[in-house]
Amino acid sequence: MKNKLMTIMTVLIIICALTLAFAGCAGGEGEKDDFDNGVLEDGSIDGGISGDNETNGEDDPSKPEDNVPEPPAVSPPAPKPEVTYDVLLVSLTNDLNIRTGRGSSYASLGKIDKGDAVAKIGSAVDGWYKTVYKERTAYVSAKYVKEMKFEKSQNAKVEKVLEEGKKLLGYPYVWGSQRYHWGNGKLNPDFKAGQFDCSALMQYIYYHGASVNLELTTRTQVLQGKEVKKSDLRRGDLMFFTNAERKHYSGIERIGHVAVYLGNNYILHTASDYAVIEEISSTRWSYYEVSKRLI
């Protein structure tokens, strides 16, 4: 009898235990914490964002959007090239002596007219400017000249050509003079230094200044290089002219003179007297034909 009671009690205990276990499982499955659902009892979402602030999944406009292309980078403007100047000494009088030393007692190498120019080398000393004339160091009185600025070319070869030309100022004009080379760079053994006509002078300074081979005469030189408009003239361009004898001809037969342009309406050339830097006169402009650029 005692054994039966113990068995019944054991069965009851087991049944109670199973019943409690079943009830606990059911409650764990059907109830979840509000925080686990992402919603708190006060209606806020995700632990602090108010339910009244509805974004409907849209991004905060104050934050940058993903995958928005950046504007293209803008390169800074290229720096402008530095402007430098060539300063010439322009005569204020006719028959200005170019002397071998600083003083009127020194010998004269030659004379230039009013408006003609020579190179300026350094500042005036004791009232005299240093220059170069007939390939020699020379001097002019500061009382009878003024300085004139010419904007230099950005092309160093152009400036070298003009420097070569300045050295030859004062050499006499010799019509039909021997050329420095035969138009192809082959030197002429009969060339005589210090003797130039207009095309020989241009050939010489272009060869020594820029290693450019010019032809033998104005009428063959005019066929070289790139033609440029008068309005587009630049320092170092060759200017071709007719003359009183040839102005009635046609084609290249009209060409009778050549000079190199310096700017400010000035040219370096040799005409009927000697190699000179001078302003282009209205008469010479009336004979103008064409300009060519070789460098």
C-alpha cells in the first residue's frame, strides 16, 4: 500500500512539472519585449527617435548623398610670360657723332641722323652712353639721345638675330656685295666683312643669330618663310618692299628691298648709305609689299 502511494505521488509530480514546462514555452514564443521590436512603450523608435519624426526611409538632406560626382577640377590660368625690353638710343639731332671714347675729342666712327637709333649698353657714365658701331665699342653723348623701349620677343632666336644686326650698324651699303654663304649654308670664300647690301645683311644676321639659311637676293628670300599680315607684324619678321625702279613690275619682280622689323614702326636694314635702325617713313610704307616670318 505504501509503495502504491509513492508511485502515485511521483506520477503527479511529473505531470505538474510537464504542465509548468509547457506553459513557459508558450509564453516565451508569444511575448516579445517592445525594445526587441524596435518600438518602445512611449512610441519612440530604435531607442530615442520619436515616432512623430517620419522619414519614410529617406536620407537626411543635411548629409552628402552617395555616388554624387564631384565637379571637374579647374586648372589655374597659365602665368603670363614676363615682358622684357630692349632699350635703344634714338638721336635727337642730325649728324650725331658715334665716337671711339667718352668725349668729343675722340675720333668719330660715323654719324647718324635724327630719329636713327643705336644699341644701349649699360647706363650713361660721365654723360656718355656705351654702344656698338661697326662691330666696335663706341659712345654717344647722352645730351643728344633719348631712350626708347622695344618689347622683346619671347623667341630667343629672334633677339639673337637682332643683336647680330646691331653690331653691324654703320657699315656702308655695297650693292651686289658678296654673300656670306650660297643660300645653303656653304660659306662663300670671297665674302668681304663689313660690306653688305640689304639682302646680304639679312642673310648674314639670320645665319649667325638663328642658323637660318636665307637665299641670295630679295626676290628669292621673299619666297621663304610664312606670310604674315601687316597687322600681325612681329619683332624679327622680314619686310619686303618695292622701289621707284621696280614698282611698275609684277609678281616677285616688284621686290627690291628687305629689312627686319623691330617694333614701334622701326626697322634694321641697309639702304643707299649704311646699315641703320630707323623709323619706317610714309614713303617706304607706300612701297610695302609683304612680310615673312622665318623663326
